[in-house]
Amino acid sequence: MIKTILFIALLLNVVQVTLSSVVSVGDFNKDFFITWSPNHVNTSADGHERSLKLDQESGAGFASSKMFLFGQIDMQIKLVPGHSAGTVIGYYLTSDQPNRDEIDFEFMGNVSGQPYILQTNVFADGFDDREERIYLWFDPTEDFHTYSILWNLYQIVFMVDWVPIRVYKNHADKGVAFPRWQPMSLKVSLWNGESWATRGGHDKVDWSKGPFIASFRNYKIDACIWKGNPRFCRADSNTNWWNKDRFRSLTWSQRRLFRWVRKYHLIYDYCQDNQRFKNNLPKECSLPKY
Ligand SMILES: *[C@@H]1O[C@H](CO)[C@@H](O)[C@H](O)[C@H]1NC(C)=O
Ligand SMILES: *[C@@H]1O[C@H](CO)[C@@H](O)[C@H](O)[C@H]1NC(C)=O
């Protein structure tokens, strides 16, 4: 009898751990709901591809129906082709709380022929001011590329086609805030950010060049689904593969790529902006990056 109960308990435990993580099906209609302007959203018949439109009337957006605590998220994105000045695409995880945690990709458009900027930011416990910006090493409007977030207890890694472009390491033991308590949902939107996005707000949206369309496809959400108990998500199990040793810091080849990005593609790093922080840079700036 006791053996049976123990066995069932064990089985339930296994089932629960298994269910707490998912390799998503890749169907936008199943994993996301439209949060903003359904008539500016197009989804392919099989649900694998979706596009958002920005015109004078509205932008558009969608959000995951589940929340996650740690995992890896990949999304293929094709940015607005041609003239895209003033437009912004956000692809981010957010806890939507007053003291919010957030992990952001923001793509800032440009006038025709000029480069997009990819800005990343991290909010931890309500504080952000952690922008980094890069130019991409390819034209992101010509084809789909994969933009990923790896998030575990040890680090947050932003990747573009598997190249780590940014690492935000967990330095909580040194008093630096790190997103690790609040579950987050995944959100995507296309909107008018002309007041700041392109050359600091100099180039506005040119509506005569619209509508502006960005496309998304083949996403993969391999993350721990929030069920109210962080224990399952923090566990180092086979399902929670992102918590395993080899994902706790960059590998040697990732480090090489990361240094290459910083050397040739970085155009802004808050950690180098002494003027903005009045020579009092945030604490993490003097700690190891990876
Ligand atoms: C959706 O498709 C229709 C027909 O092809 C097109 O007119 C509309 O602009 C598209 N909307 C988006 C958001 O791509
Ligand atoms: C747009 O192009 C200008 C000129 O090349 C460049 O300075 C700027 O960084 C580019 N991107 C954005 C988003 O402003």
C-alpha cells in the first residue's frame, strides 16, 4: 500500500515536472493571443507564420497565453523592409508588474538603405537604464533571422542566429538585481516610436511609405511554464536543460563570437556612458560580463 502511494506520488511528481516545461507547437493561434488591433495581424493557414502591420490607424501586437520562469525562446523575424524610420518592433519577455522584470529586444527602423539598430535592455525589479545597441552584420529586412533569449538562474544571453550579442550575468550575490522571481510572458509588437527611435527622433515615420509590415515565424518556446511554484523551474532536471552546467556561462566559442560582436558591431553600451551616469556607473559594469 505505502509502496503504491509512494509510486503514485513519484509518478505525479515526474508528470508535473515534465508538464512544467514545453517544446511549443509553433502555432501562433494556439500559444498567443492578439493584444492589439486584430485587423493589423495576419496569420498563415497553418499558424506557423504571422505578420504585423503598422499604418496611420494603428500598430499591432500579440502575447503568449502562458507565463514562463527560465528557458530558451527562439523566434525568426523579418524586419520592415525599405523605409522603416520611426517604427519599432518589440520582442520581449515581461512580468508586467510594477516592479517589473523584462528582457527586451527592440528593433529600431531607419530611412531606406540605412541600418536598423538592435537595442537590448534588461529590467530587474523595476529598474532598467541598461541599453546596449548594435548594428547587425546582415540586412535583417531581406530574410528571416533567429533572435533568441536564454534565461536561467545564472545568466541571460541575447542571441542573433546563435551568436551571443549580449550577456547579463547573475551578480545578485554582489547586490545587482537579476530577474529570477517573476514569471514573464512573451510579447511582440510593432508600433510608432518616431519620437525617439531613429537618429534620436530626427527621422519620423513617413506614412506615404507605409503600410509597414514585419513577419514572424517558426518560434520555439522551450521554457518552464509558471504554475505558481518556482521550485520546478529552478530544478536542474532533464526537462529544464537550460539550468544545466554548460548553460551557466558562455562556452569558449561563444565567448569568441561575443567579443567579435562587441568589437565590430556594438554602437552603444550603457556601461560606457559615464556622462549619463555622472561617473557613477551601475555596479554590474565593473563586474565580469560573462
Ligand atoms: C493581410 O493580408 C491581406 C491580404 O493579402 C492584406 O491586404 C493585409 O494588408 C495583410 N495584413 C497584414 C497585417 O499583413
Ligand atoms: C539610421 O541611419 C543613420 C545614418 O546611417 C545612423 O546614424 C543611425 O544609427 C541608423 N539607425 C537608427 C535607428 O537611427
